Amino acid sequence: MTSCVENETNVTFDFDVKNILDLIMEQVLSEENCPYEAQVNLLLTDNEGIHEFNRMYRQVDSPTDVLSFPMIDFEKEADFSIVERQEADYFELDSGELLLGDIIISVEKVTEQALKYGHSQKREFAFLLAHSMLHLCGYDHLTGGEAGVMEEKQEKVLAALGITRDVD
């Protein structure tokens, strides 16, 4: 499993960002029965930076908390069999790892939302990562049913890691 973190801000947190990414990534992929070693890239930016990405890629003219850019065109959520049919498209040549995709998080939104929801920045950061990792595994929340499935899975991942609302 490989993760890469790039921070284009001056913001630092009181937790190890890469460690949390790796924990969330490993837990989500385990829960979703991913049979491959995988690779994910994370960019930490500010509200202005994520606003630009949101405008460019989603045509939404406002900042958001997290953006997900999946590399796999899942036909069904977390059905990794699709990658076997198109190995050249989905695996990194040198490492053989599955290229899941990229995540962009606004560090300002992490702080804002942690205050708003009354929990730690670590919990908010982990929640956004779990949410985004599920998107990278083919999940979406366009309907109420889909949103409910994602919410349940996110909470299960965070609970398994002991990252709850009442724990820093």
C-alpha cells in the first residue's frame, strides 16, 4: 500500500496526516475486500485552492471540504473484478499497485467543520478521508439510499479505528 501526501498550505495538524490516511485507506480497503495493494494520492489545500478545483472539474463555483477523483470506472461499488479485464489501465507498472485515485481536502474546511460539529480536527479529517475512499471504491450519495449506505460504511470504518466524535 502506498500513499502520497502533498500539503500546499502552511497548516499543520496535531496528528500525523499520512498515518491517518494509511489507517483509513487500509481499513476501507479491508472492509471492501479489495484483493490488491493500492495507491492513493492526497493533496491538502486551502478553500481558495479547492474552490478552483471544484470550479474546474465539477463546474461548482464554491469551495467544498473534499474532492475525490477515482481512477476506476466501477460498474458496481467495490467490485474490483473490473480491473482484471483492463489491467494496463488500473495498475502502476513499477509497483503493481492498483491506482485508486486522488483526494483533495481543504484544511480550512477541516478546522471549520470540526468546530461546527463539535469534534476534533483528527476526527473530521478521518471522516473526510473515509468518505473520499468510499468514492474511490465506486460509492456515491446521489440518492438517499446511497447516502445512507455511505454514512453507515464511514461510521463503521471510523469506529473500527476508534476515531469517534468524543475521542481526539
